[in-house]
Amino acid sequence: MNDYARKKKHKINLARLSDEQIATIHADWQVWARDDQLPPATTLHGTPWQVWLVLGGRGAGKTRAGAEWIKAQALGIDPIAKVPAKRIALVGETMADVRNVMVEGVSGILSVHRDHERPTFEPSKMQLTWPNGAVAQMFSAENSEGLRGPQFAVAWCDEIAKWRNGEEAWDMLQFALRLGEQPCLVATTTPRPVPLLKRLLTDDATVISRCSTSANAANLAPSFMAEMERRYSGTALGRQELLGELIQEDAGTLWRRDWIDAQRTTSPPELRSIVVAVDPPVTATAKSDACGIVVAAKGADHKLYVLDDRSVQGREPAQWARAAIAAKRDFEADRIVAEVNQGGDLVVGVLRSIDPTAVVRKVRATRGKWVRAEPVAALYAEGRVTHVGTFEKLEEEMMAFGSDGKAGGHSPDRLDALVWAITDLMNPEPPRPALRTL
């Protein structure tokens, strides 16, 4: 119960209320919300805020807070809004996220309205229209140009720390917030150390609410809470994804040594798919970063297995290409997965100059190393990745990896290759008819 509800509690006698009055109280978010799910009245300086930043862990109730704020703005519900906001922007990482989470999700906009006040959703127009005429338009942060032209009084931005073109989309939205007496927005996100979030945290016009997953435990499965605590307690990933903390560069790593040790084996089961991942060095000198070469596989048990670390110090392209092709032949790999951000088709060309029959899948890094590594670290935490043997240098990089994208001040080339290999194996692919044993 929040402060608002505590102040009102002594005035409410449910026995004297009609069913309609009870239903109204049940739908009153101001009564049931936690304090961290309601916007502060002003900034610390006593001035009106422009951005309400809600930082929280997974399942902490961020989406519900954003949806209820939009409802209050559209309907003009005091004390959040004095008058209805007639033009609203809803911005998510992708259009699918806006629809599936912000609009139609379990805690989305449609779910928090009573029948008589619920807006009409028009998928073809990608907009919501309330009975009072308020309209919310949907936008993807991937298409910041779509925010040119429209104008709004308020906006809700979800998971801004995941936006690929975060700052560009954010800036375009600010130009569009120009209606009403005090244009403002709510931004809900699990924090990540990205420039946009750091910028907002230091802005005097930003007010901040913080909420942890445990704060919403009453609405989550007890087994989920217990398992999350067991797997992620004390880790940087847990602090970020459960406590909603912003993990800075010196705050730790995504991996824990016991995750690797608990699953380590000397012999894998039958394997369905084997890949060799290559992270080529940027330059070709004796002082170059290493060329990360990691062999991994998906087992018949649907778990993932790291089979070898064949990384070599980057010199001539032919050297690391020969090492990658040798790994492919030794393990009878189905394909080579190669990052081509630096070399483009030249990377593929140098590999096929050694083995013209090699199947090479090109991948490009569009996000930072930390963001790419998070899903892979989560698989380790869940016990779904096994090291077949000990890979000392690779595991040292994993333990030293920080959110600055480096391991001990250096590029984590072995880790990069590992992330590409595991990510590739997690992509859907046709089942292999034949099983293999190493």
C-alpha cells in the first residue's frame, strides 16, 4: 500500500459501498500502486519534471506503471493529469514490442482499463483511440524518422536501454513533445550502461524511481523468485536484471566461476550441430589482438557444449584462417560463423582460399559486447552450457569481462567468438537426421 492509500484508508468502509463503488476503488491505481510505481510531484529542485525514469528489474512492475500513467494522462485522472492529453506517443524497441508488451501485454494499456473507458485499438493504423477522443500513436525506435511530423503532449518509452538507435530516436521524440502546458514522458527500462541512460540520469529535469523484482514478488511465482535468487544472487547480471542497478564498468562481470565448474565435463553426448566461430583481429601485426576461434555444439539433449578454444595471436589473415579451417575439419563442423564488421567479404574470402567448400555464415555486431553477451551469460546461469574440458584463457576472459566491453583492459576476442558460437547455435534450424559422437 502506498502513501496515498494509507492516507485514505481510514475513510473507506467497504461495507457501506455499492458494488460500483468497490469496482471503482479496485480500478484506482493510486490506491494499489507501490510508491515506486507513482511519479514524483517535482524534481529535487522543486521544479516540474520532463522525464520520469523508472529503473527496475525483470517483473518489477515497470510496464504496469507505464500503462497506468498513460491511462491517467489519456483520461485526465488527478493527481497525475489535470486534463486529458489528446496526443500521445508510445515508443518501444520494435513495433512488435509496442504492440505485444505496451498495448496488448498482460500489464499493457488495454488490460488496465475498465470496459467503458478502454480505448479502441486499430492495428492497421497502429493507434489507440479513447472514448474522449485522446489518441496514442505507436512508434518503433528503429525508425526514428517516423517521429518527424507528429506532435504530442506526453509519451511512454519502454526499455530504452535496449534501443539500437537510442539517442537518435530519443532526440527525435523530444522535438515532437510540444503540445500542452507541460509536455513530459515516462521511460521504463531495466538499466544497462548505455549513453542515453547515463545522460538521463544526470539531467536535472529527470526524476527517478527504482524498483526490484522482489518488490513485486506477490504477483510472481514463488518458484521463479527462489530460482532467480539461487542462480543470480551476487552476480552483476542479477544486480542488473533483478535489482535494477546500473552496472558500471568497474562493477563486476556477467559470469560466475561456479556456473562453469558445476557443468564441466570431459565427454559430451551425441551432437546434432557443430560450429566454429571466428572473431578476426582488426589489424594484422604481431601486436594485434588475438583471433578468437571457438568450437561449440548443440547436443541431442538440447544443451550447448564448448568443445575447444583454438584462438591464435593475430598476424597474417592466412594464419588464423588456417586455424579456423583446421578446427572445422578436426571437429567435422557444419559451418564457420565469422564476424565481418571489420573485413566484410574479405573475411569470407580468406577462409575459402584455404577451403573453397567451407560453409561460412556472416554475422555483424550491431550492439555492444556487453549486450550481446548477456543472453549467453544467462544460459550459463541456467546450466545450459557445458565446457568439455578446461579452457584457461577463455575462462579468464569470461571472469574479467566488464560492461566496458573489455576484459582486463583488452578486447575479449576469445569471449567474442564464444558469444557468436552460442548465439548461432540458439537460432532455430532444421533438425539433423544423424547424430555424432566425439
